Amino acid sequence: MAPGKKRRLLKVIILGDSGVGKTSLMNQYVQKKFSKEYKATIGADFLTKEIEVDDKTVTMQIWDTAGQERFQSLGVAFYRGADCCVLVHDVNNAKSFEALDNWRDEFLIQASPQDPENFPFMLLGNKIDVDGGNSRTVSKKKAEAWAQSKGSLPYFETSAKEDINVEMAFMQIARNALRNEKEEEIFMPDAVNMNTTAAPKKSNSCC
């Protein structure tokens, strides 16, 4: 392979109940913006950001999906081809934490990843800034235990409003997705020659 940087596109899906801060996390990370005005996402929306991860140029395509039940049927179109799934709960809302299992299971059903056991998920506990932490109903210990039980998922506590751990969390998301991609590269050709109409057949020798 020719030397130089290889550009990678990573598709990241953010899932969680309505109101946990999925859109705010994405906007804070990509645009360094936070809006106090809450507006429910309709269907799905995405933003892209180019970053450098361990000497690789990576374009992250971050999909923010609707948290309402009525939009979940749209999932299959948005989840397919995802490289990483970020599960978000509000640390002040126990119901949003209890819903994580459903979101994770729904993703695996609709995205149908090749290796569901090793697919990179990540857990974010958002809104740690609210009320100085006095309104918390989901402890860090409880969230970490859940993440551990699902295959040692990375867990970050974040505040989209105060920009706490947002950059760090998304950098870890990119690393996890890239690790998964390396595994896939064994089975994927590096390049496909589109100029030849009838390429000679390759031998079936194993490599």
C-alpha cells in the first residue's frame, strides 16, 4: 500500500430516550454550541467532523436519532453500516437508564452487525452539571456496573452544556470504531478497480 494517510469514514449512531441530550452532545462536539431550547429530533439528523486519531485522518459522521417510540421503526435505514453505537442516558432520569437495554437490543436487531458480540458500544451518562449533581438518580457505580455487564463498555460522564468530557468521549468513540474496522479490513479488499469491465479471475488460494 502506498505510504501516506488513509482517510476513513466512521458512522456513529447516538441512541437514547428523548430529552437525554443526544442532539446537544453532537452539537457541542462538532460545532461547540449549546442551546437551552429543547427541540425533539424528527427522524434522524447527522453532522460530520474531521479529526486526527493516532496519526489517521478520520471523518466522523455522527447520527443523532429521534428518541420517541414512533420513530423507532425508521431505525433500520439509519443503523445499517454503523461503526459504533453510543448509548446515552440522563443521570437525573432513572427511566432513561432503564431504557438502555431496549435501545441496545433494538440496535443489534435492526443494524444486524456481522459480529454482534464484539460490536463497539459506548455509554454516556449526560447532564452531570444539573443542580450540582444533587438531582442524580443514577449513580456512577450503577452505570459502570451496567457497562461492565455488557462487555466492558467504555463509560463517560458528560455535560453537553458545560462541555465536560465531550471531546474525550468522542475521541474514545473514534478509537473503538477504528479498532473494529481493522478487523474488517482483513476481509475487505483495499481497492476495487472500476476501470476494467472484465477483470481476470483471481485464484482461490487462501491468504
